[in-house]
Amino acid sequence: MPPLQVIRELAANNVAIDDLDTPLVKADIESTAPYLPRVYCAILRTVVLNALNVALDAIFIDVGPGKCDCALHVATVLQDMLDIPVHKTINEDRDGFGTSICTTKMALTEKFLLITEGVQSAIPASKNYPPCQPTAGFWGVPPRDFSILKLFPETTHIFGWTRCMENKTPADYELEMVFDPDIPTIFYAQSFCAKTALARHLAEKHPHGLYLDSDVTAGGSAKAKIQAFLELSGVDLG
């Protein structure tokens, strides 16, 4: 998530932006093995997979506190892999754009799509979504496999780094650590991501939290844990 100034400059020059964090091609993620160890998270392996298969003119990658140290190393790998510029940026933006999508009543998958697509724009959302009374919480990063989001009710509030994404302040650590102790909450991170430490720590602090991680795809075990946790918590799944 590069700084807003970078996004503004690209938009001013009518540059088409692809979000390399998201699966853009149908290719085997194992093809990234010559470039990254398998213990890197599926998101960064997806970045490399896209870079191998999508025609690009340049790459802009946040290597600051809004991303992770691993992104810095991936940027170095990409520089040696590709014949295009790889621009290392540090996003420490602090002007909040609001988090109304995170707290509105809407299918969780749709919320995540709106938030992740918003990274490509430096313009505030044209719509301010009304808040809803939450019945569940999702804390964490956008999963590579969005299928787990279908298990949550429309009244799920989003917390963690995803909320920072909507606010366009990815390095806002205080905002990232916010959660609601009054609602059952899944604390999620990609397997092998450094944020698994914070996710597990906050889940232990939460009076009704569950820590969960998944790798490239979310298997039946992860989905069963989510469903059982929400049902046993008395959450109406509709």
C-alpha cells in the first residue's frame, strides 16, 4: 500500500494500477519456489507469482512499518528478477479517511473487496456507509482465500490491519490493535506472517476471541473452526 502521494501521481498520469497482493493469474504458486522460501506468507508469494506472469512497467512496494520486513526482501528479489523499476516506498500517512465500510451491514466478502480495491485510489470514498450493531468481529489482514469470509454474518465489524487499509493509514499501529471486547472475534493472519504474533496475543486478551491462520487456501479445518466458534458464541449466521 504505497503512500497516497504515489497513488496521486500515478492517477494524474492515467497509469493503470494492479494490486499484486491479490491473485491476478491462474498459475501454480509453487512456481515462486525458486525465488522465495515456502515459509514466506501466501500474500508475498502471490506478489512474486503475479510479477512473473503479468506484464508490468514498474512496481511500487511499501517496505515500511505499514507492511513488513519481508516486503523489503521481496523488493530486493524482484529487482534482481525483473527488468523493470522496483520502487521501494515507505507509507507513514496519518490523514485518516474513515472506516465506515468496516462497521456497516454488508456481506463480509463485499466489504473486503471494497477496501482492497480502494488501495488503488487516493480519493475518499464517495459514500459514507451507516454503522450497524455488530454481532461478530474479524480482526486481521485480508486473507488470500476470500472463501472464509462467507462464513461471517453481515453484521461483522472489521478490525486490525484491514481497518487501517480503509483508513489509508497502514502504519497506524494503535488503530490496528483496536478490537471490541463485547463481540466474539476471529483474530486472523496469513500463516508465516509476522502479524500472527499480534493476532494470537490479542486473541488471548479478548474475552471471547479465537486465533486463526491459514496459508494459500483455507482448508476445511479452518472453516469448521470459524463456523463452530460463531455458532457456539450464539451468532446468528442467517
